[in-house]
Amino acid sequence: MRFQAAVLRSYEDPFAVEEVALRTEPAAGELLVEIAGCGMCRTDLAVRRSAGSSPLPAVLGHEGSGVVVRSGGGPDNAISVGDHVVLSFDSCGHCQNCRGAAPAYCDSFASLNLFGGRGEGAPRLTDADGRALAPRWFGQSSFAEYALVSARNAVRVDTKLPVEMLGPLGCGFLTGAGAVLNTFSAGPGDSLVVLGAGAVGLAAVMAATAAGALTVAVDRHPRRLALAERFGAIPLLAGTAGLAERIRRLTDGGARYALDTTASAPLVNEGLRALRPTGSLGLVARLHDPLPLEPGTLDRGRSIRHICEGDAVPGLLIPLLTRLWQAGRFPFDQLIRTYPLTDINEAERDCEAGRVVKPVLLPAGRSR
Ligand SMILES: [Zn+2]
Ligand SMILES: [Zn+2]
């Protein structure tokens, strides 16, 4: 079958929306999904800075959602044609961490999601001239009208929900909300400082507010801080003198948790100093430089760790987040701006410039 997709051919070129061809039917354990919408995430854009490690040409996009149009069946495939699904990250299902309900730490996470797919033989996705495209990105490649996915990374959702808006629940919003609800298990009486109020940080703010925790949000953009405040956080401008001391005063002696989405060493050090004894800081951004910690920042039982995909089991967290949205307690739709897939380069520019928190691309024929 042939359909439109956004192809990235080099690290420097804009995306090209063009016809691609998919060579095979879904195998057992696979689904063909008609994409209704796909969020743009920082990890898509980071491919440009991957210095050769991400294979190109490729169809990126890993926050897809849509309707199942064909199923390859299979013993562990409980999803049927007509089901609405949110696509998340892929995992193998049989390594120790997958069996331990920690699929974000799957032994094969990098190969399945970033560098090669499931080892399928012949390339399945090609350009219109038959030249191979990189194996599917995050088990999906959803900047396209259709995606052939592993049933394991598809989560069925209520057909009454606006399916085209739900894709970011599969990665960006899952990461922020999962850090708060899974990693920290934050609840009433807890306090959280969020460093960086982008898509991940604002999802963390919403989840913390929904959980009854006190949140302080730190960012250098006043517009983002205004959003954080709307979702229940106390806003603080990054670079303010005595930032850690101010957070400690606002949180009755120090925050119990901190979530860093910036990978900025000065902010991470401030975040650690803002913690109460035994408090913990989670890092979600990929570090590109060494992270020097100042003396004393880990004293008195404070800890720091990396958090991948919000420690989520997507099949559990995504339905929880849609229920919170329906109850008006996780208003993620307010962070989204939609673009036709053909405007993907404009969406990227707006994202890089901070003009939009979460672009969602709508393939042709879909509009709101
Ligand atoms: Zn695994
Ligand atoms: Zn992502």
C-alpha cells in the first residue's frame, strides 16, 4: 500500500512529505493503524543532533494515535480492527525488566525504539522508488497516514475520546505524569519542584496537582510559567537569586521531590539544594555533557536518578490519564496545537522556538 509520510533524509534537511510504500501485511502480533494524530517530541528533533547514530532516511514520530484497520492476530494480541489506540514505546516483553513490569528499562529498548526495530528481514517501509527507509522508530514511525506497529506498544482507548489528540499520552505526557505518579508516588502533603515547564514538566505539574501535591515550577520563559501557574504550580523564574532557598521556604523546609527536564547543571544543583533531607531528584532529559554536582548537594540522604518514560506500564498509565482528563483533572489538551502533517517543518520551528508546547500533526483528510 502507498500513503503519505514525512521523511527525514539528512540531519540538516527539512522533513519532506512524500509518498511511501509499505510492503507487507501485519504479521502475528502486529497491527496496521490509520494515524489520526501524532505528537512531536524532543526525541524526534534530537535525531538531528545524533551525530550519525540514528539511521536515515527515516519516518520519525513516536506519539501516534489512531484506528486499527488491520490486525495480524497472534496469541498475545487482544486488539481488534476498529479499536482506537494510543501508541507508546516498544519493548521486548520477555527480558527481566519487561517481566518485572518495567518495560521502559527493557534490555532491547535502544535497539527496538531508536536504532533498528524488531530485526524484520526485508525492509518494510520504502520510498516511492523502492529504496529502504530506516526500520520503524519507537515501534511505530507515525509521522504518516498509516503505521505498522507491534501490538505490544498499542494501548486501546475509549472510542468516545478525541483520538487524534491522545498520541502525546504515549511519550511526553506519560513521562512527566509517570515520574510524579509512579516514580515518586506523590500524594497529598508532598511537595515537588519541576525544573523546566515544557511538555514533560507541565504534565508533571498537572499530575502533581491532580494527586494533591504542592508544586513549584521553575522556567526561564514567563509564558510557560503562566501555564504552570494555571495548572496549579507556584511559578519561579529561573536565574532568580537564592532560588533553592526560596523553594525551601515555599515547601516548608525543602521539596520532597524534584523533576529536572532541562539537563542544565546549574539548575540540577539548585534542585538538589532545594530538596529536604532524603529527598530525591529525577532526571528525564538525556545528558550530552558531564553533570558536575557541587559539594553537599547529595548530603543527608538526598538521591538522584534517571527516569525513563515515567517508569510507566503504558497499558496502565494511559487509561489512568484519559480518566483524569475526562474528570477535568489532567487538561493536557490545553498544551496542544494541531498542524496538518504537510506543515511539519513549521511545527518543528515553533517547537524549537518555544512558541508551542506540544505540536500534534494531523495527516491529510483529518482536521479539527
Ligand atoms: Zn524487554
Ligand atoms: Zn518522546
